[in-house]
Amino acid sequence: MNKKFNVTGMTCSACSANVEKSVRKLNGVNSVNVNLLSNSMTVDYDDTVSNDAQVIHAVENAGYGASVYS
Ligand code: 9UX
């Protein structure tokens, strides 16, 4: 599934790279795309393997914040 999240706390391109790297490590993640300018992220992942909360935790572990985009 492809899901969009809001990401908080990113101020430079290394921040977005940190977020991408952390989320990409999650099991079941096929692709991650972080947009620094719009503070958003789309994640293509298998939701039978990981879930939204785990994606959010991965962002938090990298030192940023996330929520499901709505
Ligand atoms: Mo850039 Mo982000 O110098 O946590 S890496 S501000």
C-alpha cells in the first residue's frame, strides 16, 4: 500500500535523508519518498508486515515527528 504521512522537525536535506534511511530499514517497506519542502513522506509498504505506528516510530527514532496525513 502507498501511504502519506506528515513529517515534522526537518530543516535541511540531511534531515530528510535521515528519515528516509530509518523508514527504509523497516520490514515490508518497498520505497520511501520524503519531501522536505512539504514536510511529507510517502511510504510504499506491505501492511501485512508493518503498520502505520511502526512507520511513525521509525521516524521518531531518527529524531523527527510523524503522523498519518489526513
Ligand atoms: Mo541538517 Mo537535520 O544540518 O536534523 S540534518 S538540520
